[in-house]
Amino acid sequence: MTLTRSFVVLMSVLFFNLSFAKEPITPIVTPSHLNKEKIALGKALFFDKRLSKNDEISCASCHQLTTNGADNKALSDGVDGQKTTAKTPTVYNAVFNIRQTWSGARTDLFDQVDAPITNPKEHGTTWAKVIAKLSADKKLATKFKRIYHSPISQQNIQHAIAEFEQSLVTTNSPFDRWLQGDQNAIDSRTKQGYQLFKRYGCISCHQGRNVGGNMFSKIGHFGDYFQDRGGEITEIDLGRYMVTKNPYDKHVFKVPSLRLSSLQTHFFHDGSQNDLSDAIRVMAKYQLGRAIPEQDIQSIRAFLTSLVGQHPELMSPYEAE
Amino acid sequence: MKQSSFFSKIINLSIFFMLIWVAYALISSAQDDNKAHQNRVQFLFSSNAVDAQLNQFALKIIAVDMPEYDELVTLTQRLDSLKSLVNSQHSPFAATTSDLQQKISHYFALIDDKMLQLERIKTAASLMRNTLLYLPQLNKELQLQGSKDALIAQQLYSDVLSYNFYADEVKLVEIQSKLEVIGDRKQSPLIKNLKQHLQVQLVQQHDLKNLYNAFVATPSKPAFNTLNSSYNQYHLEKLQSSKENRQLTLILSAALLLALIIIYRRLNHARFSAFRSGKLLKEALTSIEEGFALFDKNNQLVLSNTSWFNHHEIDPDNAPKTLEQWQTLQSNQLINQIESHNQTLHCSLAGKWIRTTLNQAHDGAMACVSVDVTSFKHAEATLKKWGHAIEQSPVSIVITDTRGKIEYVNPKFEHITGYQLEEVQGKTPRILRSQVTTTDYRALWLELKEKGQWRGEFHNQKKNGEHYWEQARISAIKDQQGEVTHYIAVKEDITEQKHAHAKLKTAAAVFNATQEGIMTTNSELEITAINPAFTRITGYSAVDVLGKKPSILSSGKHDKAFYEKMWQTLKEQDQWASEIWNKRKDGSLYPEWLSISAVRDEDGHIQQYIAVISDITERKTQEEKIQYQAYYDALTGLPNRSLLLERISQSLLYSERYKQLSALLFIDLDRFKRINDTMGHEAGDALLIEVSARLTQIVRKSDTVSRFGGDEFVILLNNIASIEHCTTVAQKIINELSKPFMIHGFEIFSGASIGITLLPEDADNAKELLRLADLAMYKAKENGRNQFHFFAKSMQQQVNRRVELEHKLRNAIKNQELSLFYQPIVDTQSASLYGVEALMRWQLSDGSFISPAEFIPVAEESGLISEMGEWLIKQACSDIQSLNLNCNCQCMLSVNVSSQQYRLGFNAEILSTILKDTQFNANLLNLEITESILLDNDQAVMNWLQDLRATGAQLAIDDFGTGYSSLSYLRRFPINTIKIDRSFISDLTASEDSAVLVKAIVSMADSLNLKVIAEGVENKVQLKSLNDLGGQYVQGYFYAKPLPIEALQTWVNEHICRFCCKKSKLIESQCDFVI
């Protein structure tokens, strides 16, 4: 019965064109509880190639902070010339995600740090090796001793990097400023884009402060995405099923954040799209089951662009211009 | 005892702490339980809250009441942390039962499941929402296309909606059949899309329903309830059991503690009893003086007391433990004697004597007892010492029995008397008695018996018959009952002392009786003794001087060197003697003959000094009298010939050494012989006395007036300035002695003739000088009485001429032979006449001139200068007044004023009168004085000069530069002009020094605003030099020599323009005056 009642509410909302009392997107606020020393240590480790086999790569190799928190590739380069199996998601604002990785296999950032280190296609090493290498660095060991009051350990490394990643949030975006009351922060087209974004239903999944990242959804509600894409269906393509082993979760992925989507070159878990407009079209087709006119796509793009906030490491799109 | 109380304190304390600990353990375990329980309950509540929130969110999602899912992210994180906590070591349920843990796992599995379902609900809800959003638009598009299916689409849409509200299978089948119809018929994309969306909508509706149902059906609530009740059950059980445990523990602990306390108390009591009995034994042992040590049958020390250790001088802590070790210790002592089988005697290094006895006890143990016998040993030693003392005594000792029979004599007795012990044993000391003894033996015995001792002297006889004196002391020796057993006589040979005493007596008698004063001092020079003669001579009694220093006698007449020499002699020769002046008690000085001897001890150190004093005042007086008679004339008291000769010799020495001039005046009274003959010797003597008195008055004290013999006197004038002084004195003498004498009421006229010799010019010894003076005296007599005559011819001539000059001068004044000349003074700058100097000239009747240098001193000496000076000023003023009137000019007049005139009474008053009489302008008068008059710096002279200046006359210094030319007097005295001495001018061209001096004088005068007149300018060269040096006024032959007033008038007329006289211009054409 409750379900029925909810539908009445839903209908009234839709048909009487009532707006939400509260916007489904909220501004990003700078986290305040972080330890500066640990951030500094985490940052050093984030850029430290000793955290990989043969000192080939670091976290920052794929999560390029100046670009968009990820690289501009469909699939990234791991050790020994290998390619990763999924598109590298941005590390910016990752702290707001309900779970980490496309499939939500990792609980939080702390847990997530472990994933690429031992992944043979990514950092391809073991914690024992990493710890041995880092412990040989007396200066670093002293630093750990001072900050964590204990020798270098997997736990400490993960914690420090996670602490650093928590600080990677983009604030003060034009859209956030608009949300906070600055009517001139975005232009009318952007505003229109936002309205379209809501009206088309994109907002159903891409909401919250991270415009996504806080729920899971199947790719291809309408039509078969993978069939249309072609190619073999990999483990990665199975998505959350690999975590829950529930048939229902096949091809279910964590809805990605759209905060920095306008800075991305490649989209979706497989990096199959390399244009934002195309990505929007693909989304409309498979997720909304409809086509969006070109004019609206451009408006939505404008809206997406206004979501990009600022971080000292991130090269601002406005600067790039 | 201390230790045991310390232990008991520790035990008491530990029991106390145990009690505290038990209490603490009980309380803390209860607290621990409590806290863990709280944590668990908290955890369960949190978990339940997550579950509740999940339910709430699910409802919200279904109701499309969630615009965004960030809250779900937060919830997920909360769940994650709860899960990680429960899976970690720190899980609040870690210590609980496995059943509980299983239930928790189960519960969290359910919540996890719900979370996953919620995710699917989210997905499904979004999809359904989007489809619902799209369907009306699709329908609209179909209608716009005019599609036949628009209607059916509309119907389907409402069917789907109604199915949503009233979901039944019939409706679903109906909808699906309708969908198939659409799909079969047309394949337009719009229709196709519509169909797809409707199908998705249906599926999603279905799914969402199923999902939500499944979500709601998830039995998390029951699971929680089970868990909660299980836990509550667990907690209750736990609570119960822990309470029981605690009680049990408490009871057990209490019992344990009680037991402990009882045991401890019992132990303590037993220990105390044992300690008390042990203490008693120890106290008993400690209190005895004997050392005690007990060794068990294994020879181990088991008991000992303090005395034992003290006797062995061993620290109880380090003491040996076995009998053998103790015996070794004893045998190592300084003296170790074995007295018997079980008794030994030892003497330690410290001199402690210990006797140790060893006794076998019944059980094989050994008991040792030690006794300190040191005091006995010491007494023994003392006795031995006394024996030695008597044997080696330096005095004789005789011991007799009560009847006086000798029992013992010591070696000294044998040595003194010559008797051996064997010879005198059994005899009485009477054998020593000499025939001359004075000792009352009866009294001796009486006293000895009454008082137990006697003291006295014996005059005894040795074995060889020699007599000797003994001082004896006889004492009775009593036993313990007080009975006299023996007598002991201690005797000392005092023969030597007796003799010495006798000597001393004699010495003392001498000391007291002698006429010489005797004073002894110790080495510190403190007076130790004086004799009566000393008191008689010095007036000091023993009370006054004993302990004082001899310096109280010092007269102060002798210098330091005198006493230093005295001490030096004393030190070297141990004796010294000299005549010395000392002071009596009454302060009078007296001469004494002092003889001092130093007395040294055996080491050569001075022990005392003995001074013997003889008063030689009497002798001295005699000596002085004799000396006086030798050197002085008895009648007049004047030095006699002998002293005179000495004095002359001395004067000669001085004269030579210091280039002094002295004179000897040999005086012979005229007419003395006649007076003597006619009026008798007494009158002659009286005359001589009166003469000597007059002579003494005339001369200075440093001069010697002596009576040479008869009516001859000789005066020695020491260190005279000039011969004039000598002649003055001679003249005075003649004058004085020419005056009448009153002798015995008669006026007597005498007179004197004097012969003079000069020292050291005339002779180099006294006798020759006297002879020559005598000779000169006769010469004087020859020239008539009341004359003096120099021995030296030149002197005599000089005197003669001076007398002659004076005579002539008097006549000259009378006859007006003196005249005035005037020398012009020229102002070279204006080439005019400045003034004239008036100079006195004396022209004899034969036409010759006598130089002023010759007659002025005579005039000054004779006092004629006074008259002459006044005349000069008067005349000159008169002359120049008329000159000035004649020429109508202001010619200055310079006149010389001598210091003699000042003495003779010339003053401002006289000057004023003259000026008044002559009507001469005082401002034109220049009084020239010499530097010497200023040098005395006499206030009277100063006043005199100032008075003169006050008349309007000016003052000039004559002959400046020849005396003590001093700037200071120029400033002090009211001087207007300086006249540079002619000697500078004559040297001016030859000597550079003169030029510098003149230049200095001129510039100095300039600065003091004085005029400078240069004297004695004789030629043009001098004049030019002078002009170059700045000299303005010039006097000298170059211009004119001194001229009589008539000639001066003529000179002025010739050289000075008559009309320009006021301007004082010299006529250039007639004389080369101007440079």
C-alpha cells in the first residue's frame, strides 16, 4: 500500500510540475578533519614509483592530478607494458563515492589503495617488497616513525595515501556557487542544461554532491549495450556481479561522478566513448531509452562544464583555455 | 631489635597494601564488566539504528522522497565501520560466547543483504521513474503524429498505471496481450519505443515490488531481537556469576589475610621471647669486666662479650670465629708469656696487659676468661722506676730505722762522703758530724718526731776529713697503720752555694757603699737595679727607674751618631766609657763619666748591661774656669791675646776660602799711662772697663773686641763690605773714645790712635797682621792723636784724599765753586729739543775739574749731598725756567736724586717749596733715580717716590740696564721714563747682544707706556742703529756736550728755530741732526 501512495506523490510531482524543495545536487565542501603531515606523506607516496614492480609507475602515473585525476586513455598503462582492464576513474572527489572501483569492490579509499598495488596488470608488486624498499629509505622511515609512531607498514602507507586522496576535492565550481546563491555564476544556457539534465532523468542516477558515485546501476536498461559495443564480454563488463555473484548485478556499475566529466577524454568503464556528447547520447539511448536532440546535448554539456571545481593540483579548464 | 621492628613494619605495610589491592581488584573488575557491557549495548543500538535508517531510506526511495543519495553513502560508511569493528580484535563481543558472535554475524549478514537490496531498489526506482517521466511525452508525440495507436497507447499507459495501483495477474495478461497487438501490427519506431518503455515499466514495477517486499521481509528485526535478548540473557548470567566470584574472592582474601596476621603475630611473639632471654644473658656478660668467650666443641665461637673484644682490641664485626684463630692472634701480640698450662699473659702494642685463662667445659666446649692486668703491671713498673730514681739521684739519700741506724745510702752519698754503704750500714749519721757543726741535733729529733719531718743544714766532715755544707730534709716513712718505720734523709751539698753567697754579700755591700752610681739593665735595656749613689747623682730612686729605659736620663745634648757609636763599641768590645751629658730628675743637665759593660751568658748572648756613673760636674766647672782664664781677660772679660790669635787665624781661613775682606784695628789709648800714674791703677782699670764697654757697643756681635794687654785693644772686623766700613768704624771709635769718661767722679779725657791692617791682603798669619797693625798704630800716633792709619800705602792715600776732598768740598760749597752744566736731550723723530739734564761741575780755582764720580760719593758719605742736591734743583729750575721763558718752549729738566738724599731728609715738601720759589712747572721736572733705590722694595721708599710724583714731577730710571733691571719694579713704581745706560749705546754697533737688549728695552717700555732716553750717543752710526731700534730720545756728544746755562742758551738759539721752538724743531741746515 505504501508503494501505491508513493506513486500518487510521484505523479503529482510530475504532472503538476512541482520542483523539488531541495536541489538534488549539493556543493562540495573542503574537508576539515585531515592531518597535514599525513597528507604530505601520502602525497609523496602517491608519486612514489617504488610502490610498483621495478619502480615503473606510481599512483600518479594513471591518476594524473593536473589532467582530471585520471589519464586521457581508454585503458591505462600498467607494469611490464600491460594495459589495465578498466578505464581509470578520477581520483578527485573519490572520497564521496559510496564504494570504490567500477564494481564497488573496495569499501573506501583506504581499502582501495591496496587494489592497484597487488594487481599484476597495474603496480604488479607485493606489500612486502614495497615495505622493504621504502624502509631502506632512512629519511622516509624516520618520517613514518615520527608521524605514525611505528615503522613503515601496509596499514600506514594505505592510510597516508587515503588521507591525501581525501584532500583531493574540487570546490568552488561555478555551479556550486550558483547553488549557494550566486545567480550570475552560470549563464542561462547552463541553467537550461541543468533543467534538461533533470527533465531527461539523468538526475535520477547522477545526483548528490558528486553528481553520481553514490549508487549502482545497470548499463543498458534499453537495448543491449555490450552487444552493440561488440567485443568479448570480460570480467570487468560483468560489473558488480563479480562482487555479489548475484545475477541481478550483471553489468551493474557504480554510477560515475560527472563533476570532472567535461575534462575527460574517455568515458564508461571500458573507455569506449571518447567524446562527451557521444557519451551523453549513449547514456540517453541505453539508460533513458530515448534520443536527446543535439541542441539539448550541448546545453547539458554546458551544465556539465559548470560542475568543474578547483583544486591546487588540478589545471583549471579555464586556465587551459 | 631495631632490625626486627623494621621487618615487622615492612610486613605490616605489605599486609595493608594487600588489603588495598584486593579492594581495588574487586572494584575494578566490576567496573570493567560494566564498561564492556555499555560498549556492547552501545554497539547493538548503533546497529539497530543503521537497520532502522535503512528501512527509512527504502521507504523514502519508494516514495521518491530522496532527491539525492549522499545520506546513503554516510549510512553505508557507518555500517562499514560497525562491521569492521565487530570483525576486529577489539570487537565488543570478542570475549562473549560463540553463540552470541554467531548471532551478530547473522544479523550483520542480514543488514548487508538489506543494503544490497536497497542498492537495487535505488536502481529500479530510478529506472521506473525515468520511464514514467517519458511515457506521457511518448503518448503526446504519438497523438501529434496522428497515429492510430495513439489511443491504444493512451489506454496502455493508464493500464500500466492502474496495474501499478492494483496489481493483479489478469490485468497484466491483458496489458501484455495489448502490447503484443501493438507490436505485431506496426513497427514504427515511436510505437516500438513506447512498447519497450511500457514493458520496462512493467518489469520495473514488478521488480521494485518484489525487491521491496524482499527487503521488508528480510528478518533483520527478529534477528536483532534474538540477538538483543540473547545478549541480555548473557549479561544477566555474567552479572550473576561475576557477583558470586567477587564475593568468593572477597571471602577468600579476608580469610587469607586473617591467617597471615595470626601467623605473623605468633612469629613475632616467639621471636621476642627468644630475643629477651638472649638479651638478659648478653647484658650479664656485658656488665662484667672480665672478658668471656665460649667456643663449642668444634672450637667455633658461640658467645662472647664486649670486654673480650676490648681486651683483644678487635672490632667485633671482624673478629675471628675459631679458637685457633684467637690463639694465633694472642701469640702474635707484643709480649706473649705462657704462665701455666691454661694461663697466658699478653701485652698488646697499646700497652694493654691481658691474662687469659682457658677452661674445659663438660661438653667439650672451651670457656675463655680474660682479665686486664695493665694497672698491676704499671704499678710494678712505677716501683722499679722509683728504685732507679733513688739509685741515680743527684742528691744523697740516707734511709735509717727509727733509731737512726743507717739501712741504706745511695751512690751519691757514697760519692760525696767517701763512705761505702757497707761501711755505714748499722751506724748512725753521727759519723759525718764535724767539730764545728752548729746544728742542734736535739731540736732535730724533737721536730722530726713531732712533725714527721725536719729541714736544715749540716756542717759535716767527709771520710777524708774535708768539711762540707749540706742542706737536708729528713722525713719519716710510715706504714699503712701510720707507724713510723724508717726515716729518709735527702741531702744536698751546698758548699759551693755557701761560698757564692758570701761573695754576693760582699758585692752587695760594695754596690751600696760605692760613690759611683751603678745601674744594671737586662738585655732589653730595662733597668733592673740601681745603687744609692745612682740616686744621689741622678735624683732618681729605684721606684722611679726600675723597669724603665736608661733613655730617661738622656740630656739631648748628644746626637744620634754618638749613641750609635756607643752601641757599636759595646757590641764589639763589651765595654764603653765616655764623658756624657745626662739629665737629672729635676731636669738639670750634668756631665758624667759613664762606663758601660755588657755581661754575656755562656752562649755569648748579652744578658745584662752594667753602667757605672761618676758625676764630673765639679771637674767640668773647674775645667771651664781654667779654659776661660786662658782665653779671656780677667779685668774686662774681653777675649785675651790667645783667643784673639785663634780668631784671627779662623778669620784668615774664612777670608781665603770665601774671598772675604776683614780688618784688624789696633787701638792704643792716649794718655792712659798718665791716668794710671796719677789716679792709680783702680782708676786705670775702671777706664779700661769703660773703654771696653764703649768698644763693644760700636762693633757688630760677629766682630771680636779683645784686650791685647795694658791699654791696647784689638778689634777684628770680620767680613766687611768695603774699606769704607772699616774707616767708618775707626772714626766712630776715635769719636767715642774722645768723649769724656766719668771715673771715680772725675771727668777724664782720653782718645785713641788706631792702626789698621786688612785680611788677608796685608799678611797671611795672625802675628804678622798684629805686628803690622801695631806699626800702623804708631804711624797714626805720629800724625797726631785721634787718628787712624792704614798699614797699606794705597789705602792710606785713598783715605787721605777722601778726607782732603771732603774738606775741599765743604770749602767749595762755601765758596760756590760748584756750578751746573746742561746736556740737551733731542727728540729725533721731530728733530726737536726734548729737554736737558742738569749735571754738577766742580771747577777748582786753578781751572781743573774734579769728576762728579769722585766727589759725589764723598758728598754722599759726608752728608753734604743733601745741601748740594737741594741747591742743584733750585739752581737748575731757575735756569731752565728762564730758558723756557726766553725761548718760549717746554724744555724738560732732568736732575739726579740719590738715595742718600732720601735718607738725609729730602722730600716732596722741600721739592714743592723749591718749585714754588722758582715757579718752575713741575710737569717739566724729571727726577732721575738709580735702580738700586728700588731694589729694597721698601714701602717707605715707595711712599717717598709717590709723594714726589704727587708734586707733578716725573720719575726716570737712570743708568737702566746696569743693575737688576726688572720689569716688575717698573710696573710697581710710578716711573715715566727710562734712561738706557751709555754702555749699551757704545756697544750698540759692536755687539749684537746690546742691540737685542736695547730693542727689548724699547719695546718693553713701549708696552708700559714709558719714554726711553738713550744716553751717550756719540756718533751718527749709533744714532742710526738706535733709530732703527725705535729709540726716540737721545742724549750725547753727538748733539751736544754738557753746557753751561749761557752756552745752552746759545746752543738752543743756534739749533732750534726760535719761532718754532714750540714745535721744537731743529734747524737742519746748521747741523746734521736729522738722520
